[in-house]
Amino acid sequence: MPAAARPTSVAVLDDYHGLAASYLRDVDTTKLDITVYRDTILPSPGGAAERLIDRLHRHEVLVTMRERTPINRELIDALPNLKVILTTGLRNLGIDVEYAKGKGIVVAGTPNAPVP
């Protein structure tokens, strides 16, 4: 008997207002393992980059709620499982879109403001 497929690991970033739960209430969690992070870890001298990498290394999908966490080349290179970056809006200046796409990572955004 084949082993059951493990759920896709999803990280929702920067949900400091706690809004993700209302958007995710109808999501099938048998296929997605969703972790919501309400705080922000910014890469800076003194280990924050390592803390951010430690937090996100297992995730395959990053969902950005804001432009707070920069998803730059260094972070992209440190996340071997990353396959998809989703953002609210069509533009997010915190994401190095071209670099991510060049690494085969899908980057997508919403055309309008999300409605719960």
C-alpha cells in the first residue's frame, strides 16, 4: 500500500492583524499544512537572517500578507523546498521576483483586494 502524500507546507507571513484565519477557514487542511506567523523577523546583523531561515526552511509555499519580510536572493537560496511565493496584490517590492522565477519558483499575486 503506497504511503499517503504529506501535505504541502505553507507559511503565511506577517499576519500581525490576525486576518489569515478568516481567509483560510474553508481550506482543506488534509492537503495543506499551514503555519501562520503573526510576527516579523527582518534579516539584519546579529542573527535575524538565520532565525528567518530556520523558521521558513521547511515550507514549500510562502504567502505574504504585507511587504514586511523581504524575500531576497539570500533567503531564496537558503530555502531548498520553496516552490511558490504568493502575495496580496500584483506587486510586492519585498520579493525579488525575477530571481525567484529564475530559480523555478512560481510567484503570483491577487488582482484585487481579498474579501473574506
